[in-house]
Amino acid sequence: MPKETAVYTHGHHESVLRSHRWRTAANSAAYLIDELRPGMTVLDVGCGPGTITADLAALVAPGRVTAVDTTPEILAQAAEVAAERGLDNVEFATADVHALDFPDDSFDVVHAHQVLQHVGDPVQALREMRRVCRPGGIVAARDSDYAAMAWYPETAGMTAWQELYGRVARANGGEPDAGRRLLSWARRAGFTDIIPTAANWCFATPESRAWWSGLWADRTVGSVYAELAVGGGHAEPEELAAIAAAWREWGGRDDAWFTVPHGEVLCRA
């Protein structure tokens, strides 16, 4: 496939949105919060269902947030979240991060959460984010790193999940281990003033284990990811069912633990 073309591995199945709606600025963009001020203009790239977007809008009000994604359907869900919170300083548009339809120097902050792992050319994406950020502004990106995810107890089914996800994501044109590459990508995009950090999500309480394992079990057999895994010849339905069962078995243990590491970069434009 062309370099800038990639298939979104997760799609927008309910099990995917179950995860995305859990995300907040506090649990997913804490590294950026101290940089935000009332009156700023923010571009939120790949906003998904808009929960982080809404938090950013509240933090910069009366400044404005422009939230973009690739499909009108997911933008409609993000608009509902903003409306439910009574936010009138958010606008929505479809966009391709490789070629953003905004003038140079349009925003004080350009933010992308879990986006660069899914695009065909993350360096070009960062160049575009830099182009539309005003001089002295901030480009912020955060991505997980699948190969660095760790869990206990280790099982063959969970290991099979990790290996399969990597194959499917790369076949779709993405890079599932994006977190460790963000600093390199940012330097290649032309940034020189970069603060690289890392942070984790951890799922170890009974409630968080059940939630995390349940959404991955459902995603493994019922989402676009499942269709791509089978359609691309990476797995048979029976293998996906076994992986889903392994997720549920893991989630039912009282000693289970899972961590999702993220790379983060704050880049001064």
C-alpha cells in the first residue's frame, strides 16, 4: 500500500469505543496539561469519541479546540460529548493528518493521542502538525508500545494475542510499537526542542481487569480487527476464539496484572 495509506486496525466497534470513551486528559494527556492556558487554540488530531477533546476544551476555554478525525460518524459522537458537557468552544472537521487543511501557524497546541501508530507516514504527520502550529507552540504526541506491554500471569493465549496484533497492525501499514519511536520520528520531522517522557496505564484491580480483558476479548472476535486478522490470512476464527477465551480467563484471576506503556513527546515548534 502507498506509504501514507494505512488501515485503522481497530475500527469503531463498540468494544473499541468502550476503551476510547474511558480516556481523559488526566489519564491520557497528563504530560500536556501544564502547558495549557485559557485562551489557547488547540487542534486535537484523531479525536475519536471526544472525551479527551472535551477535557482540553474545558482547560483552554474561552480558547477554542478544533477536533479532527477521518470519519463523520465518529465526529458526530465527539460532538455529542461536547454538547453534553455544555461546551461551545469546540468545532469538528474531517481531516487527514498527512495533509491538514489548515493554514500555517494556526494553533497554539497540536495534540495527537494514539494516532501515529496507525498512520502510514508518522514523520510526515508530525511535519504537518508542526506546520500548523504557531512558532513557540507545542506539538504533543502520545502512543502505546505493544511489544513492551507486560502482564501476569503469562499464558500462551495472551502471547499469541500480542504477536498476532503486531502482524495485523503492520500489515495494515501501521507501527504498533510507536511509543519507543516517537522521539526519533519527531527529530526526523525537524523538531529540535523535544521533551520525551513515558507513562503507563495499569489494570490490576478487579474492576479494571474485568473491563480491560472484556473489551479485548470482544474486540478479538467482533471488531474490524477480527475481520482484518482473518481476511488477511493472519489467523483463523478458531484461533481468535481461543485468544478471546484466554483474555477472559486472565481477567477472572485475582492476581492478574497488566500494564500498557506509552511514549510521549512535547515538541516546541
